Amino acid sequence: MVKIVVENLYFRYPEASDYALRNISFRIGEGESVAILGENGAGKTTLAKNLNGLLKPTEGSVKIDDVDIRSLSVARIARKIGFVNHNPEHQFFAEKVEDEVRFGLRNFGFSEEAADKTIQEALSVFGLEEYRGKNPFQLSGGEKKRLAIASIMAWRPEALIVDEPTIGMDYAQKWNIRRVLRSIVSEGRCVIVITHDVDFAVSICERAIILSRGEVIGDGRLRDLLSDDRLVEKASLRKPFIIELEEETGLTGLEDFDTISSILMKVFQKCRS
């Protein structure tokens, strides 16, 4: 499985007077689930684009399996590291849902027979079978995001970077995306989630890398970092609900997000009835 190593990364956009990213170093390995968090303008998306080759470091290096990305084409990087844009429409090319999934498979040399089988599997996993003949731009926000992830995961990259996966989604849609991402991690693949939704992040990711003004100010176990009042304030974040619940009630060890969420949903539904 893929190994990503970032060493002393600096990045500056052309004609910019200052660096967007400064002195960033970390490693991400097989089966890790990592949230990249930080305030607006912290450099989260810029960092993600340096990881998948859409941008190249000004100084320092990003290596994939010990190979510097400067020596790799974007297509070769994408075969290993898939990237889902925060706006899925930006990556749509086809007029039908099934052809959107087929697009990447053709580019990576899948036979028509293999592509047909893979498309069927992807549409089934992501709950999109009934929309296979529909125009991607006619889907709902949640369906578009699921299609964007499906079209990338169809060629089975070893790592997936998802930028703001929950924007515009209701609770049920978030839960479905969460289920899909957790299943990817369970296969030993790496998932990197860029998000402002700390409740979603804590339900998916074990680790967090927190940025502020283009620098890493925290890298470690997500729950530990988001329990740190000073760090949370500096990054303009908030504590996840689960952590606040622990602090308010004195309960500890609320690690089983599925169980806690199920209980809270039952309480919520009972209060409404």
C-alpha cells in the first residue's frame, strides 16, 4: 500500500509575496485515516493538491513510495492517490452517471468487460444503480458527492483524499459517506479527509493534522488534539460533540461513535414524538 512522506514542504503560488505552506513534514502510511483541519485559508486544500501532484512544492519534497512526485505525471499519481474535489461538478466529464465512472477506467486501460463489471459494483456500493443513465449534473448534492467518490474508487487507488465531503449534506447523507469511507479504511487503504466538520472527522479519522496560517500546529491522535482548548482556539475550530459530552457529563471512553450516535438518535426521535 501507498506511503506518503512530506519533508520540509514550502509552497508559494506564482506572484504571491508569501508562502501558502511553510516547513511542513509528516508521514502517512497504509490504512491510516487522517483529518486535515484548520481555519479558512489555513492551506488545507493547497496541501492536498501538493499531495496528489496538482501542485508541486516550491521547496522541500513530497514522496510517494519513496519517489519524488516531481518525477511523476499527474496521471501516475492519480493511479495511486485519488482526489475528490470539494465541488464534485468540477470533476464531471460525462453525460451519464455510468459513463462518469467509466471515464477513469478507460484512461487507466481497463478492458470494456472489466469496466462494465467494475461500474456495476461501484454503482451498487454507492447506492447509484437507479441513476446510471441520468446526467450527473441532475443529481442531488449528496448523490453528486457519492458519484465523485465512486468514479475515483472504481480504479482502486491506494489512498483517497476527499475535500469537504459533507458540504450540503443532511444527516443521512453524511452517514452514508461515512460508511463508505470507513469501508475503504477497513480494506487497508488510506483516507485523508479535509473538513470543517469536526463531528464527522472524529467519526472517521484516528489522526489529525491541524494547520494554521500555512503551518502544522498539531499532528497526532485526533481526539487528543481536539480536546486541547488552546489548539482548538488557535485553529478556529470547535470541539466535537462527543468530546464535549465527555467533558460535560464526566463520562469517559466514548469511543464507539456508532453506539453513541444510535443512542442520541433514539433520544432525539423520542423527544420529537
